[in-house]
Amino acid sequence: MADAQACAARVDRLREVMAQRGYDAVILRNNADLRWLTGSERTFDDEVAHTAFITATGQWLHTDSRYYNTFITRMGTNTAWVIDMELVDPAMWAAQRIAQTHSRMVALEDTCDLAFYDDLKACIHQCSGACLLPRLHGDIASLRMVKDAEELELMQHAQDITDAAFEYICTYIKPGLTEQDIRVELENYMLTHGADALSFDTIIATGANGANPHAQPGSTVVQQGDFIVMDYGAGYHDYHSDMTRTVCVGTPSEEQKKVYDIVRLAHETCAQYAKPGVIGKDVHNLAVKVITDAGYGEYFMHGLGHGVGLEIHEKPNFGRLYDLPIPEGSVVTIEPGIYLPGKFGVRLEDFGVVTADGYKPFTQSSHELVCISC
């Protein structure tokens, strides 16, 4: 059942933005935004099948028969939302709500597709209406940066499953297995131990393949002495976890140990630095400095971290171009890496919440290099 109090607070936060901007109403179709506002877990899929219309005093949700009963079950009969599955085009439904509420300034989130926008304008005309249609420009994504207690609890639960999966998979890995073998076993463990989804396509990359940050697991066979990069996460009630660990099959070489220690130092230095108000790119640049000072700067080219929540990549982030302060209550990954073409790669990733006391990771798996006995 949706947490009605938490969802009401989220709608109130949106209405504060609406009042500041002079909006009479907003129209929303983005599934992550709708999940955040309604609290209806495990309802949304890949289809853009729902439309919300919110004013200062009312909130309506249009869906269809495939989802209607699920919404009612998840949100309860006493929900503040008026839910209907009227057999009408979503754009016409929204235009009718505009006419019903006499709204004159109706904002759309800029995730709405152009076809819906064009249809909406035509339907407003058909309804003999007249209103301005300004853009929200990511305002709800910005509101979603600051997580509430329910969201943090769900992400911690997802990460607990992810940590348990790491402990298990380290007992399974051995030479002769393929990357795909490990992937299947890891994902199966999560899905049979509490996860109701996967956060994203699991990355398992062994040996030289680990030098490709977004390698796709395949038929490459694990060899004695390989580093294996494992980037994966469990989904739970639509929230994500995200973790990367690099393990060694057997005994690491001196170069492998050196590179791993540099990545660990970069990670832990940035985690200590991250706090509310720091500029996102400054955290990224700190990782670059640590890795560059150690002589490996050219082998770390991706961003240090990204926001996590209802989407696996959200605002804010620790990227080289993110020049805004990081708000308290945001959840961000820290994932420095070094990737040596033709040799191996190392990435160490936690995700956690930025609190008044600093960066608090959900991740509990050790930063020590795990060496798997063969």
C-alpha cells in the first residue's frame, strides 16, 4: 500500500513550485514522476500509458483497464487521487480537465513527447479552451533529488540484497566459468532472495574485458589471475541499488594490487569530501586528481557518480560538468575506476545518501580486495 502521507508531502512540494511559478495546473506523463507522486509501486512499465493533472486543490490520474485495478489496490479507495480509465485519448482527457478547472497557465514536464504536446493543443482548441503551456524543465526531477524516509528505506533494502548477492557470488566464481555464467547466477540469486527486479543490465567483465567500463557479459572464460569487474544492483518496489566490486581470481599481480589501491584511495577520499553544498564537479575533479597524481589519469575518463532513485541515473551527479551544489538528502554513487586496455580494469562503487554529517553509503560490502581461492 502506498504511503499516503509521504505522497501527500511530495504533491505539496510540487504545489509549492506551481505557486511560485504562477501555474494553475501541471500535466505529467513521465512514469518515474508519477510513481513518486502516487506511491503506486510495481505498477508502471515501459509504456507511457498514464496522465496526471494536478491543481492547487485537486489531483486526477487517467489510466486504462490494464492498470486501473492495480492503482486502486496500491493506493487504496481513500486516495486523494481521482483515478479513472475513461475511454478517451490522453490529450483530450487533459484538455477536458483544463476546461473543467478553468486553468489558464498549464505547465508540462519537458519529458512529454512532442506528439502529445501537439495533440493537447488541438484538443484544447476543440474544447474551446485557451491557455498557455509553459515547460517545467525538469522541476520534478529536481524535487526528486531529495529523498524522504520511505525512499531511503527502500533503497537500503535493495542494497542489502545486492550486498548478500556479492557475498554469495564470491563463493561461486571459479576459473572456467564464462561471464554469462556468473551473470545468470548473480541475477538469479537476487531475484530469489528478495529483489523484484534488476536495477539494470548486469556487467560482468573478466580479464582484458574489464577495461571496457560498460562491457557486455558474454562467452569470455574466467582465467586464473583475472580481475573481474561486477557492476549490478537489485530493484525493490521500483527503487534501485547500484554497486561495483572488482575481485581477483587467485593471487593478484603487483600491478593489479597497485591499481586497485589507487582506485580505493580515490573512492574513499571522495566519500570523505562529499557533503551537502559541495559542487558536483568538484568531487569528480578530486577523484581525477588522486588518480592523475598516481600516474593513471588518462585511464579514468567517465564521471565519478550519478544520482539513484526511481531511475538508475538521476540528478544530481558527481560529473565533470555538474556545477550545482549537492543537496542534503540526495543519493549519489561514487565509482572511480582505472581501465588499462588489453590488461584489466578496476572499479569500486558504493551508493549512499549525502547527509548533514557527510556521505553515508547504503553499501556494506568491504572495500578490501577479495581474492577468490581456486
